[in-house]
Amino acid sequence: MGNPAVHWQVQENGHYRLSGVLERDTVPAFWQQRREWMPQDAKVTIELSELSRVDSAGMVMLLHLHRELTQAGRHLVLQGVPQQLLTLLRLSHVDTVLAACME
């Protein structure tokens, strides 16, 4: 079995897709490379349904992404949010932070 990885795919018109595993083993390197993938669109839509695993590190990364985009005057929309992530957000009492972003 290979190393877990997270994949960032550019779709079109401000739409992106995250797939793979968004966890403590993949988040640090992925986040450090954000200059390469950080969206510049006014509205950023990210499809999350192809994530096979999300842990608390992945949740925190999405919260930081939301904060960075908001501070830059951009709007984040999360689509296909996995149940695992919804549960983590609720258990961590931060579900309201991203609630307005979820479709």
C-alpha cells in the first residue's frame, strides 16, 4: 500500500476538487505548498466528496483555508462534505464556522 496523499484538482470557473486523504500525514506538506494551489478566485467552490478520509488535521486545514480566503475578501463554498468531516466539526463545536459555506 502506498503513502496516503491528498490531491488538488482545478476544475473550471473557480471550482476545485480535493480527493484522497486529508489527515495529519498529508496536511502539513500540502498546506506548506499552498502558494502553488491557493485559489485566487472571488468565489472558491471546493468539492470534497472524493475524500476517502478526513481527520482533525484536515478539518483544521479547511478552517484555516476558510479564514485565509475570508481575510482576502473571497467566498468559500464546500460541496459534498463527507459525513466524517461533518461529525468532526460538530464534535469540535466549530460546525457553525463553516455552516454558511456548505452546500
